[in-house]
Amino acid sequence: MASVTAYADASGKDGMPVVCVSGVVAYMRRWIKFEQQWNALLTSEGIKQFHATDFASSQSEFKAWKGDIKRRGVFFKALVEIIRDNVVTSPLSISIETADWVAVNKKYMLSEAYHSPYAICGYAFVGECSRWAAARPKKTRIKFVFEQGDDEQGLRSLCRKDSVEPIFQSKLAAVPCQAADLIAWKSRIACTNSIRLSSRLDKINNPETTRGLIGKLLKEYASLMKGIPTELEPRVFSRDNLVDICKRDGISTRP
């Protein structure tokens, strides 16, 4: 039996318009190689761990990098190449607009059933990766590692429905979660920008807009992960999707 591990992280907290849970999948031998390459690159630049929002805003360990476009570009390209060289399939990103969650939660007892936007995105991530593993030509066992600090209790509760027990670790302990952080950040930015571009539409859950969000994500992945088998494709939960889930699972409406 083949064994793979999926490492995931979230982007979009503190009331941000979009929440994304993204991750990368590889065989253990590839993750060992990945960690050696990733840490060697960070060490060469005097960085302890990669955090996408710090990199983007030139804060914390990247404070001295502000305005150094060449250094930032070379470093980011090297990170992407390390990811591309080691993962077994395209990264997976599950996204949800916070406003859609809030709107549906006002009508249905969504938070009681699915806990939080993070939990439902993480649960969908587990489901998509599990289906991918089950469809592999060779029987494949998959393990899930999430970066700690988000709604761990909610995600654990949902995963137990499918007899899955996710592991939660820090980015220092689970180095591939730093790669997942990069993908989640890029996905959140892509979704947020698409929402802003679509602001002239009456509702963000318009089917054309949803397709636009997914299309934007696919373009982001195509530019980042050229050459990797695209067996996993990004998913964006629309408001209609959430309503359908509530009806399918018999989630009660609020009094």
C-alpha cells in the first residue's frame, strides 16, 4: 500500500472577506527531500520559517526585504520550484466567502452543524483528497496534517464522521505546512481580487461569478505549478452551495 501525506493551512482570518484552506500532497520520501531543500533555502536567506503574509507585507523576518523586488522574486520562484519538484499532484484549495457563510448562517443552523468557514473548508479538503487517494491505480493510504491554531475542534468533529483523525502541528514541526501557507495565501488573494472585480454584479453567488473565481484560481495554479498533474482542482463554495448542503443534510432553519 502506498502512503501519502497531505499538509494543509488556512488563510483568511479576523473578518477577512475570504477563507481558504489549501494543501499539498506527496509521498513521505518526497516530503523528506522537500524539507531538506526548503530549510536549506530558508537558512541561506537567514529565515527561520516562511509565512506568506509576512513575506507579502515585508514584516517580521522579511522586514529588511522591503522594496527589494529582485531578491523577493528570486526567493519566491525558488520556493515554488521546490514545491513543484516534490508534490505528486496539483495543490488543492477550498475557499468560501465570509459574507456567504454569514448570510446562510442567519437562516440555517449552519454553524451548529459545520462549526466555522475554516472547518467546512478543511472538511471539504479532506474529502477531496480522500477521493483522489481512493481513485489511485495503487491502493493509497492518506494522512492529514493541518497547521495548528485554527478551529481544530470543529474540523476534528467533522472528520470523525469519516473516521479520519487529522493531526495539528506548528509550521516549524511540519515544514510542508509552510508550502500550504503559500498556496492558501495565493488562493485567498486570487478570490479576494475576483470578488472586487465582480462587485458590479448584484450577488457574488451568481454562477458566472463563481466560475470566474474558480477560473482565477486555476490560472494562479497554472502559473505556479506548471508541469504537475492537475488531478485536484480548486473549489469555491458559493451561497447556493451552502444552502444546498443545509437542505441535503437536513440542517434546521433558525426560529
